Amino acid sequence: MCVENNDKLKEECGVFGAYDFDGQDVASAIYYGLLALQHRGQESCGIAVSDTGGPMGRVLSAKDMGLVNEAFTPEQLEKLKGDIGVGHVRYSTAGSSTRENAQPLVLNYVKGTLGLAHNGNLINTPELKNELAYTGAIFQTTIDSEIIAYYIARERLNSKTVEEAVGRTMNRLKGAYSLVIMSPRKLIGARDPFGFRPLCIGKRDNTYFLASESCALDTVGAEFVRDVLPGEIVTISPEKGIESDMSHGLPAAEQARCVFEYIYFARPDSVIDQVSVYNSRILAGKFLAQDSPVEADLVVGVPESGNVAALGYSLQSGIPYGTAFVKNTYVGRTFIKPRQKSRESSVQVKLNPIRQAVEGKRIIMIDDSIVRGTTSDRIVRMLREAGAREVHMRVSSPPFLWPCYFGTDVPARDQLIAYNRSVEDIRKMIGTDSLAYLRMERLEEIVNGLGICRGCFTGKYPLEPPVEDIRGDFDR
């Protein structure tokens, strides 16, 4: 689907860290880890490494706009000598797609150096930024990740260890954050108390990894060790292995993972907090078939995120599963958009129906969400023009009614198609024969009872949202 239509959710980042206790270079492993996390951010990327056996505080880094395989050459990776390092891939919201905002961030301060990669979004950014500004801080970026780095550096001056400084900083932060931090001799992972964003630990021989998703561990041949728990700080060092600090945790009932990691953001081959993303999507499809059945000839998914839920619908209903669309995988996130008056459809540049698969058939089309609705109506029209007799749409999430402040690009309410409209109103707008969403009570079932955030569906957030919508001002 065409991201440029602004009708797909965007998740801002993927983080990856590595520490080789044998002293071997980790830049190549980080590169491949970031490739596996490319779906989490396609706007910019970066790698920062340090040699724990070399001069204290010397960090080598490279970052650029674009995809991982475009930003790094073999020659660049060869120059990034170091046995500890962090990497990052990034999306942004409006106005902040600049090289300066690419991560990881590297800070030099009194106690040494700090490399930081952040996934998530803080909601108390203005308050924290003002406090830093009035004590003389000068900002080089417009991202809240820089504020986190500054606070860790400041707290480190009064802390015995860098992990203690991270803990003190966490006491000040409100919102979503999974952090991978490189200090001169330690690799640190931290996850906010609600567990909004995922983070896990892996191990390959004498190398330890931190990653947003377990699929990145598979890519580098690492064994999955465990998830970093909500509210946990893990410190990885040759002397002590993995150390854990759970003093910032919350009771399980108060945890609030972003359910869209399971519905859309994460790769289907990832496992997050012991729940398979693939199984979650199969269940969502099965529940749609149970709760909103319809007679049809073929079940299809909108690539790629709708495919697994479509398979689940097919398995439950007995209606054959098939492929109705070809996705042009060679079109990147940015491409020359067709002019408004031209015949080329910006959706059809990326997605094209297979007439032979859909002609004369009643189609059930599964997608993960409808945000503004501007893409859904075009895809429905494409199916009809390809000869589909009926088009029934099923959505593997409830309707969006509220914005998200925790790192998912759900826009203001008046831009959401479901705001002040009934399901029947939406059905007419997108042109389907029927339309149904996943029932709210099914959300907890698809994640095996884990604590989740429902804010974008209900308006009831785990944290009090900011009075002002600052999401475009302080970008991830």
C-alpha cells in the first residue's frame, strides 16, 4: 500500500544493540539487525560503535537518510571498528525528516561518552526541554530522544553507575520508550513501566544483543534469551553478564503494551512478551470469521499486514484463502508521486489486483486498520474494476476514534474516518458490500491476556495525555 496516502499507521523506530565480549567488531551484526527491523522505520538509520579495549570514550558513527542497504557501504562498515554498539531505524511525523534527527545520538560529557537509540514517544517533552534549556542546554535536534540522553548524562554526574543514572532519568520520563544505550563498558536496555514498545535480549556465543523484535535476533543467528520486562533496566557487561533492575516496574494489570505491535507493526515471525505475532493475527482473523461471517468465494489480505489475518479468517470459515494483489516490492517509501491530474494512481503504483483471481467472485478483503479511509476506497474500486462481484471488508482492529500520543501516528480525531460516523457510514464511503471491525473484547484474547493500551479506540489512556498535541513539534 502507498504510505504517501497517509492512510497507514506509522511506527517511529527500531533499535538494536550488540556487545561482543571477545572483542570482535559488531558493526556488521548491527547492520543485519537493522535490515531485519527495516519495517519499523524507513526514513533514516544509523550505527555507533566503540572499542572497549581502545581509548576510553572514542565513538565511531555513521548515519544517513534512507534505507539501511542504501545508507551503508561495505567500506563504511569496515571503518566502524568496535566491539560494542547501537543502531537505529526511524520514521518521523511531519516536518522533522532531517539527517540531524537520525539516531543513534552520541554525547560526549564529563563522565565519557553515551550512545543512545530510542523507540517511542514522551508526552512531557516540553516540560523536560524547558528545564534543560534554563540550565544552559543547547539542542541539536528536535527529537525527544535528545532530551533523554541529556538527562542520563546529567544524572550520571551524581550517580555511581550509568545504569543508576538511567533509572533516575526514568523517574522523570512520561510516555513510551524502549532504549538501547552504549556506555564505554556497558550495554544497557530500558523499557518504560507500561511496556508500550517491545525490547528483547539475545545471545550468540560471547556476543549479547538487544533488539526491538526477536526476528532481528534470528537474522544474526542469535538465541532468544528473554524479553526486557516493562519497567526493567538490563545492564550487560563481561564482568557480570546480564544484570536486572526491576524497581521501575508496574503490576501486570497496569501494563499497557501497544496492541498494534501484534496487529500491524511487528513482523509476523516475531514473538513479543511470549506471544507470537503470527498467532495473534491468525486469532484476529478467526474472531472476525466467528463474529462477522459472510458468504463469499475467496478471502484475501491487503499486503502485507492483512495476509495472516486473512488466512485466519479462511481457516475458521472454510472459505478458500487466495492472493488478490501483487505488491511492487521495488517501490520504496519515497517515490515520484504521480501528478494529481495524471492517470497513474499512487496506490496502484504499489499495489495491483489480479483479475484472474477475483473476476466474478465474492471477495472478503482483510486489512489491519482503516485510518482516514483514503486508501481503502481506492483498493475496493480496484477490485471491482478487476471484476469482483462483491467486496466485503473485515478489519482486524476496532475503529480508531482517538489520537495516539505514545509513538503511533494515529492523527487528530477530525482526520479519522470513524470519528462521528457509524460503521454503515464508513461502509458507504469506502464502497464495500459489507464492513465489520474486530470487537473490542477480542483484543485481550489475541494477546493471551497481556495488559494493552486501548487509548486510540476508547480515549482512555494509561497516562494522562498532554493538554496540547505536541506530536509534530517534538518528533521521535
